[in-house]
Amino acid sequence: MRVFVTGATGYIGSAVVRELIATGHEVVGLARSDTAAAALTTAGAAVHRGCLGDLDSLRTGAAAADGVIHLAFSRNVSDYVDAGKLDVGAVEALGAALAGTGKPLVVTSVTLLLAMVAPGCRGTEEVPPVPGSTAPRIAAENVVMALAEQGVRASVVRLAPAVHGEGGRGLISRLVDLACERGVSAYVGDGANRWPAVHRWDAARLFRLAVEAAPARSILHGVAEEGVPLRAIAEVIGRRLRVPVVSLTPDEAGCHFEFLADLVSLDNLASSDLTRQRLGWTPGCPTLLPDLEADPRFATCASAPETTDDPAPRGNQPDPGCCQAMAEQPTLG
């Protein structure tokens, strides 16, 4: 199968490209820069120049493929709503190129939306997107459902927020960076709220299985662990960085976590039972906490003190004046 992949040089996308090539597929990756093009060539993929805003390029790439995996998402923290609109436009363009062909289109979403759509519940693949919603990610899921009625084998993969593995980036990596920068590893309240987790290589295999065999209108969950308490994550980060582990109030969290403040308070318990049954997907990579314990990147935190065994005094809490605008935002997956 010739698969067109957007976001092909990202943290998850690069793993998807390698998974596809290793299982005999031909990959064409979207590249907006010479650096991205070179990375694709090195990985053994063909290059299609363009970007999310270049809808003609997206349509051309999709039309020449046997299937599409859409992973790209704008990282512009200044306007997440506009990033969502850009995503919807890209999904519509990709779907228009595949309409009436029966070819697969796999679109990336996030399990975090379940904490808003079905708060307090164990989110399953049977929780549909809210009809007519314009919220980022949810709106794209609605487009996917509509495309399935237009002769596209369209499906959604909702990724856990804690995607982890070697060379980690995204939300977990940002928590590590913040602990380095602030000198404390934090959680909100009692830290009992949970995030699901998945290793990037297990996620990559799920995307490959989806483009190969997911039925139209499928909602799949890239979830290996249903829920890891945020306090447990903070404790591992604090131990590895040798910084205090502290509880923050919601007001304090806004300063410490910046754009992650709302997300780190969400309880996002999510299941992948139906995904495993439908596609025979069985995650087999290390789980989140052991993976963090073994991560060699912690040694690069220059701000970590030599040792600390005592709980943090209140003086080690983040300074309310510390908040600064971020240039980029990780994908909410």
C-alpha cells in the first residue's frame, strides 16, 4: 500500500513511517522544509512538499495514495482554536481527494476530549463526538464521521495524552522540562486524577493496523494503560531529577504549568478494549512509569540539585510572576 502521511517527521509520525516501511508499505511523507524532507529520505520514504495550509498539496498527495494517515497538527499556542480550524480544513481536503474510492483515511484525535464530553466516566470508543461541535479535535472527528458516508474508509485514532518512549516529546516531556525549569515536580490537588498512556511504538503499530483494516466510522483508542495518576508521574520525575514533589492549588497551577494547567487537572480514564478486539492490537512496549524511571534524558537537567530528600517548603513553590508565553504547544495527544 502507498500511504501518504502528514506529520511524518514528528515524534509519533516518524515511528509510524518506520512501522509502515518495516511491514512492506511504501510511504510518502508531507514535508514543509528541507530538514523534514531530508529526514524522510533518510528513513526511506518519498517526499511530498507542502503544509497543512496548502490544501491543494494535501489533495494531490492523498489522490496519489492508496491510503492516508493524518498526524500533523499546528503547535501554535497563541491560538489553539485556529489550529483546530486548520486541522478541520486539512481533514476535509484529504477526504475530498478520497471520496468515492473506499480508500482509508486515519485521522488523529485525543482521549482528553473524553474528559470534557463524558466527565467522570471511563471513556470508551463508543463515546461519539458531539454533533456540530466546533471544538478542536471534536470538529475533526465529526468530519471523519461524515466522510465515512461519502465512500471513504475514514476512522479516528484517539491518542492518550501520555505518549512516551525514547526521545520523548509532547506533554510528558513538557512536564519534565517544567520540573527542570521550576525546580519542583508538581501535580494539582491530591494528584489522583489520571491520564492514559501509550508507548510511541505501540501507537505506531495501531496507526498501521488502522490504515490496513479499520472499518469506516471506527473510533480507536491508542491507550495501553487506562489511567496513570498524575501524582505518580510527578513522583517519578521528581525522583529522577532530584527535585521536590509538590501539590499545587488550581491557582498556582496556572503559573507552573502554563498552557498545560487545565489539562493536568483532568481525569481522563480511557479504555481500549474495543480497539484491541477490532484490530487485534496488543500493546507490548514498556509502560509509562518504568519507561520514565529508565529514561536517560533526566541526566541532562542542569538545574537539578545534587540531592534532596526533604519535602519542599512552600518557598519552593513557583513564583506567581514566572508565567511567560510559550512559542510552541505540543499536540494534545
